[in-house]
Amino acid sequence: MSRLKLAAADAEDLEILSARLQDAVAQLKNITWLPKKRRFAAVVNRLQWEAGGKTRVRAGLHFDGVLKVQSHKVKLGAADAVVSLLALRFEANGGEDPGGIIEITLAGGGAIRLTVECIDAELADMTDPWAAIGRPDHEAGDGP
């Protein structure tokens, strides 16, 4: 299977990224905001739902045009803590303004909110897949 590379420029695109990132895990030390570059970036271990959810792959995710980052129920001082991504959601500012809030929902009630000029995101697989240890069990189903 070839490596996935996706870009998002609108809310529909972001829904596709969200589906591909469901149940991705990351250590907090691999998540960063670069305010001078207006970039929020993360390296995650992404569950490959498109391959049946039996493998994971390391992937890079970044958002450009990020003006502000806020977190809720995230242990920022715990660099080795692991978070599990559940979904990405966009709340538009409204009207002709392309900006808004991208919310990254995390397991356990946590969230990271990005105030963005517009949706400008990329997700790219960086490694070959490996066998996933365990598989998330969602009440609503088995993945996107």
C-alpha cells in the first residue's frame, strides 16, 4: 500500500483528515506550536482504517496559519504522556471570513483548539506500516 498524503483547504477536506486520524496516538513531546511560523505540528501513530484497522503508520500532521493554540484537559508538562485523537472539527467565523477554530478532540475529554486564518492542513505518512497492538472498541462502530 502506498503512503497516504492528504491536504485540507476546507471543512469537507478536514472531515476526511479527521476520519484518517481517528484513534491516532501521539506523545505530547511530539506535538508543538511554532508561533513565529504560525504552524501547529504533530507526529502521530495513525491507525490505518483504510487497511482494515490492523496496522499503524507514523504520520506527520501540520496546520498553517495558526494564530492561537488553547488546550483543555491536556497535561502539557507531561512530555511522555500519550493522547489519542478522536476527531477534527471546524467552527467557521462566519460570512466571508475563511478563519475559525479547528478543534482536535482527544479521548478522555481533552481538546486542543487552534484559532486559524483559514483551513490549511496536511497529513502525510512517513513510515511503512506495522501491526497494531490492540484495536480501539468504539460503541458507535469500528472506525470511520
